[in-house]
Amino acid sequence: MIVCKFGGSSVADAAQIKKTENIVKSNSDRCIVVVSAPGKRNKQDEKITDLLYACQKLAAAGADFYPVWNKIKGRYLEIASVLGVTSAISSELDIVEKKFAERCTADYAASRGEYLNARLIASYFGFEFIDCADVVRLGERGEILPETYALVAARTDSSKKYVVPGFYGKGPDGNIKTFSRGGSDITGSIFAKAVKADVYENWTDVSGIYTADPRITQNGKPIAEITYTEMREMAYLGANVFHEEAIAPAKDAGISINIKNTNRPDDAGTFIRAGRDSSDIPLVGVAGKCGFARITVCKSCGCMKDRLAAYGLSPAFRLDGIDTVNIFVSDPGTVDWKKLESDLNVSCMTGLAVVGVVGQGLGCCCTSAVKILAALQAGGVSVRSFNYGGSAVSAVFSVPETEYEKAVDIVASLI
Ligand code: ASP
């Protein structure tokens, strides 16, 4: 059995939904289809999820939410009319409109993007609809509660086909609760684990995970194979094709994840699995983020966690020296760094980018790390810190933000 999840761009309009239909129906093993809300149809377009959040904000403030709601409603009705399934969603749209007027929560509002799309696609495919509010149980912090897997298994029958909305479940108070943005990937992974799928296909608009962000460098290329651990590090460090929290359920159940392109279904895509032979390919990718600050603290000053929290800062990671420790935080843009330096008796460096190179070959010997540093130096990149050995599969370094793209380009050329 295959669980497949289609992201927002794959279900953004009727033409895209027809492509997903061809994909799903070309293999009878594709039994469970998890869908996102309609995403952008082009660069200037708006995502339905963003519109739903905006609409809820207006409704909650007692303002006129109808202009935004009419845009949302218009998009669903347009898709439904082309696919000939208007009756499947018109009364559902009325219910959601009423909930906005009654000032529904942001989580409820956002979840309707997936809910309405799954209702519509289920009707178009002729598959059964499963509401995730009935089977996905989430804790206070949005963690997946263990009973979820038994509930999904009990609700599904291997001889039937289903369409499922991603992104939400039911929270401890009995109300709808969403995952963080991009969370439909997690729903797909939950279903894959619960039904013991042979593979979890994650369909998007690129032919797999790239070794480096193609928007930054032309040296990036699709990765054929990456391990769960490497993928989690890539996602944490900024590669945002696949949600980092979506790895765990599939990994627990030993299910391979195949990232594929709805617009080029014959491309092999990327396989994420437990192991790979790294003798020829020690490094798999480079990813990073701008907007970091480094806070250098004397170890004798004691624990800084609470004092930094008072400034709205939480450590992303730290580098320990003998007498000092460097704490890296993401810069919210609202901190008075001069005041923080004098209040806490620390020194700060802002405007940093953090870049991570990932690959299980890094852990075996320092050859790759040495090559990376040499190439960065030869390219004139001012490396401010380099952390090797903290993780078996990654090396993380920081550079001035202005040199971020150059650093990624140089490292990508080594992979
Ligand atoms: N629609 C949600 C978002 O835009 C969740 C998802 O697409 O995975 O974040």
C-alpha cells in the first residue's frame, strides 16, 4: 500500500488536481491520498491558508471579513465547477462562513483549507473522505498522541481508497488543532506509519530534495538518496521541501519516503530511508538560514537561558570553549543589542548566517571538513565559527549574512 501526500501547488487548481488524479489512478497501490489546501498558482498568487488566517483575524476583531472570505470561497467554487463537484462543497462553505461570523479560532479557520479541499477531491476521485479530527489526536504542544495510530488503523480498510485532509487533528480540549506551517507532511507520515505503508510518497513541485537551494546556487542537484537523520538535519538547517517533524513517524515504522514532482511524475525524486552507502557520496547537502546573532558569554556568568528568555531569545545551538560559550540565537529584530550587552555582561555579533553541511561521510574522518574550510577560505568567505564533531552527520559554520550565498555556492560545488 502507498500513502501519497500532495502539497499545495499540486492541488492549487483544477488542472493540477487532474494531474494528481492521473498519478493516483495509475497505480492501484495508491490507497490513501493526503492533501494540502490549495497553494499558489503562480508567484503573485495567495495561498488559501494565508487567506484563511487573514480572514479569521478580521472576523475575530469584528471587522468585515467578507472581501477575504469571498476570495477563498471563489477559489473553491471555481475548482469545484471545473471538476463538476460543486454539490460536494457548497453546503460545507456555508458552514465555514457561519463559523467565521461566530469568531472561530485561528486553528479551526486554517484547518478548513485542507478540509474543504479533501472533501472536494474525495468527491472528484470517488474515494471516501476521512476527517482527521476523528483520528489524529494531538497533545498540548501539538505532539502526536500514541492513540492516533490505532485510531487511523481502525478507520481504514486496505480494500478501500481514501482522501484525507492534512495539517490538523483534535487537541486535548476537543477542538481542532493544527500542526505548524507545512504540517500536512506530518499527516502523511502518520497515515503511512498507521497503515504500515510500503512507501510514503510526498508529491511537490520539485523533483526531490536538492543538494543546495536552486534559488541560491546553480551548483545544486537532486539528491537520489538521503537518510532520515541527514534529512532531519537538512530540514532543521533550512531546507524546506519536507517538514522536519514529518520524518519521525515514517522512520519509526521503517517506511521509505519518496519526494516526487507532480509536474514531472516520471522523475525518480529523492528517497529518504534508514541507510545509504556513503563511500562514494560522503556529503549530501548544504542548507542554511540568515538572521542569527552570536552571544559570547563567560562561563563564570552561569546559566543564561532565563536571562535571554527575558529578551525573547532562545538558544538555537551553542559552541563551548574552555572559558566561554557562544550561544547562537535567531534575531527577532526587536532586541536592543547594546543594552543586552551591558545588562548581561556579554558580547554580541549580529547579522550572521548559519550554514550546515550534511552527510554521514563527515563523521568518519575530517577530510571533508578540511576541504570545506579550505574552499571557503580560498573563496574569501570569513568563517566566524566552525562546529565539527558535534553531530555525526553535519558540520555547522557561521558567516556574515552578506557572504551567505557565496558560502552556500562554494560548498554546493564540493557535493
Ligand atoms: N496548508 C498548510 C500551510 O500552508 C499546511 C500544508 O500545506 O502542509 O502551511
